[in-house]
Amino acid sequence: MPGGIEITGARSARYDEILTHDALDFLAGLHRTFDARRRALLEARARRYEDLAAGGTLGFLDETAGIRTGDWRVADPAPGLVDRRVEITGPTDAKMAINALNSGAKVWLADHEDANTPLWDNMVQGQLNLREAVAGRLEFTGPDGKHYALRDETATVVVRPRGWHLTEKHVLVDDERMSGSLFDFGLYFFHCARALVERGVGPYFYLPKMESHLEARLWDDVFVHAQERLGIPRGTIRATVLIETFPAAFEMEEILYELREHSSGLNAGRWDYMFSVIKSFRSRGDDWVLPDRNTVTMTVPFMRAYTELLVRTCHKRGAHAIGGMAAFIPSRDESVNEQAFAKVRDDKTREAGDGFDGSWVAHPGMVDLCAEVFTDVLGDDPDQRHRTRDDVEVTAEQLLDIASTPGEVTEQGLRSNIEVGIRYLDSWLCGTGAVGIHNLMEDAATAEISRSQVWQWLHTGTTLADGRVVTRELVEKLIDDEYADLADDDASPGLADARDLFTEMALSDHYEDFLTIPAYERMP
């Protein structure tokens, strides 16, 4: 064990293949070089939220106007990331990894973040699975005897590490918890970068939950350090940034600029972006209250402004623009499939028509539909970055126009948030982060927006469509109702813990920035 490092997690079979002396020494170097900056940036986030709570606002930065008006472009698409018309997301357990890699998608987002529960075993076994996948030898045999193995042609691997706000409590460096971001990035890069380069591709990443271009600058410095440390040519790493926080929407060009020699584009989300809108302006009154989350589509004014700006920003700078998630899971009920497939087709058709270069699906059964829709627009071209969307002009006021969002807050919307939030947390606390609920593949973003909407409606005193006001008594009654229904159908031993955690986060006077932080502290 290198000096100053302590591993408090269990050392199970084959973990020593990942947690080697040299790998841990590499992690320690990342921590000692960059963790103080990470913590300072998190403090800057907190100060911005204090300013917003006191009446401040968000806008395009005066001090970076030169970047927005300057003449620059990001690096050309890297091998394996030239054509991204359909990408599939999912956790790194062996079975789901193999299914994703074999799905026919161009890219697999190998998720150590929202579609994953950060149990120690999940994080280390996930790294083992990634190493085996990169080597082409990942296999799995299920309890039913069914065998899974990789095909000759598989999707390009793009790893999503945890966000800057999360730590890895099982690894201490100089008596400090290590950043979850640096742990996830560092182990994958250390063990797989050279093998990936030998295969003609590279170590590629999706970067989540960033809130400023200074956080992107930190990632870029991490990339430069890591490549120099292992003798990998500078610029081999490529990163796609998820623009899934409200503050980041005002710094898209700056984020691309900071990562420009390592950038491979931006991605537009939905639940996390809406969750961030609520978090940013949660105490600012009715103008910042969103209606039932399932009625807030990508075509409402503030979401439309955000996606239009994202495509224009990316193509102006030569970067890929990747669309949002189709979370539908095919059903055995063909009538359900018919309606869902029509909605997904409409959604992907809108994205392709708007200029996106590709989009996400959560299930292998949706890959062909997404590929078909984008191929209808792209033809034989790998992307449509030539469409610079000069017709688009988006103002800060349009991005901030939450008040124009149509829709109502209903009892059913309140019940849905409670039911789905508790069901998801139940699975998350038991170790599963990608959860099928009502034919949708849900991840941590669903739990975050669900409890955030309940918190905001309660603390704003929102009036329901039927005239009742959302009160603590009403929320407690509905939590009891939904829990009773779930308990009748689900004997999970963690259900009561999930209910208690959701109740605490929804009813607390203090708003917790991330539900996953207190949830993580309750896990072994």
C-alpha cells in the first residue's frame, strides 16, 4: 500500500487486480494535486446558491465574453466517436455491460454515476468489468445458465464517473476521503488507457453535474496530468459534458473552450436539468414552480431555449450535440409498446430535425428505432455539425423563463413523485441504480427531481389543481398511502428505509442539495 492511503472497503476476489500498488499511487497523486481545488469549487457553488436565494440571478458572464465571440474550435472527433447517432446508457455490471456493448449502438455510456449505486463492490467490480470489456473478454453466466459474451463488433466505451460533489468513502488519502470523480476516472484511465490506444481508440468520458467552466478547467488539468503521468499523448482523452445543471446552461461555450483539446461535445438532459432549476430557485416563489414533472416536455419554452442553444453552441465550435434519453423499456403489452414507440419516434425526430448528431436510449430494444430516425436525417454522413443553426438566438431571459411553462400541479403528480421516489430509493439502497418503473428505466435523477418537486411545492405552499394547498399534513398522508400500497406489493426489507429517507428529504426545513449524499452515508 502506498504511503498515506487507507482502503476501508472489503478486498474481495480479484480486487487486487484493480487496487494495485501503482494504481493506488496514481490515485493518491490525483488527490494530492487536485482535491483542494475541487473543494474550493464546491464552496463556490454554495456561494452562488446563497446569492440566488438572496434574490440574485443567472446570466451569461461578462468576464468570458471574449471566449463567446472568439474564433476557436474543439478538437476533431476522435476514433470511435465520429458517428454517435445512437448511444445506450447503463451500469457496469457484467450482464448489462455485455448487452449494451452488443446492442448495435455506436456508443455505450458505462455509468458509474446516476444509473449506478456507489456500493464499494459495484465500484470496484465495475472497474474489473470495464477492463475485461476493453480487452474483449468480458463474459457472464446467469443463475439460469444463460451465457453472455461479447461480439466481434461492439460499441465504443465512454465512462461516466461520479460528479465533483461525491466522495469515495472507502478510500482515504492522508486521512481525507478521495473524490469519487477522481477515483472512477483514475482507475479506468490507469488500467485501460494504453489498451484502448493500442486498439485504435482512446479513454473517453462523459462528465456529469458540472456547474461552471472553472469546473471544466479542473477536469482539463486532470486530463493533462494523467496523460503526462502515464506517457499517453496529450489530447488522447476525450470528454462529452452533460449540460444538466441550470448554471452550466449559461456557460456552454466556456465549458467547451476549457476542454477544447479534449472535448467531444455536449449532451442535453431532462430530469437533472429540471432538478437543477428547482434547486437553484427553490425558495423564490410561484414563478419558479414547475408543474407535474411528466408534463414538462422538451418543447416547453425554457427547455426549448436550452436545447436550441446547445446545438448552436456545439456546431459553432465543431463539437457533437447529443440529445436526451429515451427511457422506455419495451413491454409484453403491444398496445403499450405502440404508444411508447410513437412518442419516442416523435422525440427523436424532433432532435434530429433540430440538428442533434445523436441521442440516448436506455434499452437495447430502442436502439434500432433511434438509429433509423437519425439515419433518415444523416444518411451516410456521420453527423450534422455543418448545421451551425445561425438562425438561433437565445437570451438569458428565455433560459430563465420558467413562469411560461404550461401545466398544473395535481394530486396525481404529487402521488407519482412520492411513489416513484420511494420505489427508486428502495432499489438504490439495495445496490441497484438502474430501475425499471412503469416501463421506464429510471436512475438517480428521477429520485432527485421527485423529492425536489415535493419539497418545493410544500415550502412554496403550492395550490393543487383541485384547489387544495400542499401542506405537511397532506404530504405525510400521501406518503403513508403510497407506502401502504407499495408494502402490499413489495416485501423488500429496504422499503421502510427508503420511505423514511424520502420523507426526511421532502419534509425537512433544510433543502439537501443532493439526495444521494445522505443516502450514500447510510450505505455500508
